Amino acid sequence: MGKTYRIARAGLAAALLATPLAAQEADNITVSYAEDGKYFTEDGVPTYNVAEDGSIDWPSYSGFRRYHSECHVCHGPEGEGSSYAPALKESAIDMDYYDFVDVVVNGRQKVNASENSVMPAFGTNVNVMCYLDDIYVYLKARGTDAIPRGRPPKKEAKSDAIREAEESCLGS
């Protein structure tokens, strides 16, 4: 498992170095295309989709579930933050997707005279890693208020491709 993420991270770094800065700063919200039940920006960054009837895409719904099982203890419900850790809903919009992945996979420490914050690494936690994009798109949707607080009432069905990827990642 660890090897896979190290290789993926190295590939991510190479892709970033090959990507012009203007492309890295592109719109990270607007859906450009959909593939197998997932939505992406023009640059291939995962994003959310909310239908006119209020139904959200399956990955955002899954992200809601995974965020509340793994992240909300520190970062507060719905990405709103807590006295222990910062809000994440704006970070998912403002922070580059690849930086977000890096922080979750490897953790981060900011310890100096004015702050002391430690984000543990989740790179070996399959309950996070198998759903990292889902958590990211959920937080982006919360950051733009496209999804209100609370359990989303309507969702798209889980696609077969998402189901297969999940089973493969979890080893079931």
C-alpha cells in the first residue's frame, strides 16, 4: 500500500512540474466533464455536481459520510472548523488539489512562536485514502455552500465503476 502512494505522489510531482502555472491556477469548481459517476474540472481535478432538483453526486455524498467518520472529530462538522483544528471547507477551494492530497497523505506540522498545529498523516488509512477525492469534493461543495449543512437528502446512485474502484481499493 505504501509503495503505491509514494509512486503516485512522485507522479503527481512530475505532472505538476510539467503543468504551466496558469493551468495550475485554473477554475477548480466548474464541471467540465463527467466520467463513471465522477465529475472533473477542465484540468482533471475532481469536483462536485448538484442537480437542479438538489441531488448531489455520489462522490460528494460519500465524502460527507467519510468526512464525518474520519475528519470531523478535529475539523468540526461540515468542515466548519473547531477550537482544535481549522475549517477545511474554504481550504478545499483555495488550496491546490495536489497540496490538499499531500497534506492528507503526509501530514503537516506548523510549530513556531505563534502557532502549534499538527495534522497527522493519513496515507496508510484506507478509510481516508480510498475516499480522498470524495472528501475533497464534499469540502469544495461545502465551501461554496452548494451543499448545505447536514446530511444531504438526495443523491445520485453509486455507479458500477465507483463500486468496483471502492472494492478494489479496500481489497474486498
